[in-house]
Amino acid sequence: MKYPLATSTWDDKEIEAINKVIASDMYTMGKHVKQFENEFAAFVGARHCVMVNSGSSANLLAVAALFYTKAPKLKRGDEVIVPAVSWSTTYYPLYQYGLKLKFVDVDLQTLNFDLEQLEQAVTDKTKMIFAVNLLGNPNDFDAITTIIGDKDILLLEDNCESMGAEYKGKQTGTFGIMGTFSTFFSHHMATMEGGLIATDDEELYHVLISLRAHGWTRHLPKENQVSNKSDDWFTESFRFVLPGYNVRPVEMSGAIGVEQLKKLPSFLKHRRANAEYFVNLFKDHKEYYIQKNIDNSSWFGFSLIIKPESNIKRTEVVKKLTKHNIDCRPIVTGDFTKNEVLKYFDYEVFGEMKNAKYLDEHGLFVGNHQISLKSEIDYLFKTLS
């Protein structure tokens, strides 16, 4: 028996999509990327969607865009609250744009923000909360909305691990001013490499389009909120208005995305069925905490955190799982504040990272897939028992 971290979500439909792009001899971003953007926006219930080459690039562009609206929504030195547990590229764009990061502890049950800590961390210096929906689990957005209240604080979402998750019937990634998604191999659907940004804000949408490709005007609609675009295609080909990047996806990734999106509801159904089975087996386990579902998680994976009263050690657990061909990983980065890279940051650690440190030393996760894993979960349970 093997229990891998992830398995391929592709079949002949994705191969056909790739071959169609090859036959067209047009590999750079084109009509298939646009189709995928439109259909993904409809799926999550957003007005606009921009595809990029990774979820990391999605975070980079989302943060950058907030500096380049006509009335900039952020400026260097502004304070942004982040959870202490996420992926590295949640944090890096904030550093790269000169923002001050304020780290807040996570809840040991949900793995998202410790809401009491979050409320205490907010001050009149706070300009944005960057909420991360971890391992498929939505944040408590009612609580976050209450904490923000009438304060002038932006909400941005890193939803790269939680595509398809819902909070009170609304898709995660659509609660903030923008939400980011990833379509990397091990995520809910895969497009080779890929990421997306969803927003209802038209000006931000236009800024994202320009930033994605060199900061030029070429891909902007004639009527836009970034530039006064002329009808002269020649001069608009190489006209630069924002200090952008080149993080465009390839056309094949868009074509694959169109096919993957058709399958996503089925993928999510299987992931939730696997989770129901996993939870029933592990919910009262004497050795482990498992993640508490806030509402309707899309279950990126299954976390296991050794309880304080247990005598087992994580090194022993990892060794045993590896021996039995069960893939496992740390819970994302664990406590990110332990990393040497913070010497470059302008940052503050708010209070004690008690839970982040605990899961960093005592936690791990195993994969969830888009197919039934009943046998693999049984195998996991038997191995850990």
C-alpha cells in the first residue's frame, strides 16, 4: 500500500487540450487563458479574474496592485497583520513592497487566525489583514468583519490552499478586496503551474492586467482605469505605465484549466467524502488533534497534531509513516517566525506564538485527493494505531 501526498488530476481531456494548443502554434497567453479566467470568475462568484503563472505570483500581483490604484490603497511602512503559519510567498510580497508585517498566532484547532489575538493586534496603525485559509479551511469571516468594524482596514485573502471552500454559502477568496488561488500539481486542480486572482474591483482588475505583463497597456481594454489608451495599436504595443512583471501563464495552462474546472465539483465532492471518513476515524483519537472545519472546508489535506498528553514524538511518527510509504509534510511552513529570512523584514511578533510553535514541533499533514481514499485512510489509521 502507498499513500502519496497527491495524484494527477489529468486524463485524456487535458492531453487533448494541450494538443489543440500545439496545433494552433500559439503558446503564449491567449483565448484559452481568457476563457478560463471568465469561467473561473463565474465559478467563485467574482466579477473579474486574472490568471498568472503561480499562486505565488498571484500574491505578488495582489499586493502590488494595492500600490498602483489612482488613490493608492497602501503605502510603504503600512502595517499588515498576517498569521504565523502560511506559505512563504504570503509574506514575501509584503516585505518586497516595504510593508510592516505583524505576526499573529493561529488557533490550534482551526489552524487559521487565533481570533482573540487578532482582535488584540488591531490598532489604528493596521492598514490590512491578510487572511490565509489554511489547508482548505475557511476563516470565520463574520468574526473578522466584526473585528474590522468601521475601521479603514483592507481584507486580502490567500486562498491558494482552499479553492472551493465556502463560508456560509460564499466561496472563499471572495470575501476580501482580492483573493488568490493556486493551480499547482498538489492543489485542488492542476494546470502545470498556475495561479489566479479574483476581485470585484474594476480598477484593481485593470491594474492587475497591466502588472501581469510588463506594466504595459497592450492587454487593457480601450476604456480602462489605468491609462488613456489610444486606438493606435502600434504605439500601444510597447507603452509602459506601471512597473510591472512578466508573470503571464502559458496558453496550455489556460486550456488545461478549462477542462479541470469542469471536473472541480467532482474533485471537491471526493475530497469532502474522504474528509468525512477521516474525521470519523480520527475525531476522538487519543494521540492527535485534527483540524476543526469552520464551515465547508475543501480539505487540502489532513493535519495531525500530537496532543500534549501523548508520549509519542513526531520524529517517530514521520519515520513510521515513511517506512509504510505514507507521504507526510510539516503543516505548511510551521511557525514562520522561526526562519532566518525575517532578518530582512520590518516586522513585529504580536504576543506569544504558542500554538504556531506547538504545531511546528508536533504537527504534520497527509494528503487528500480528488478520488476515494477509503483504503489509504484505513491504512493510515492502522499504521498510527
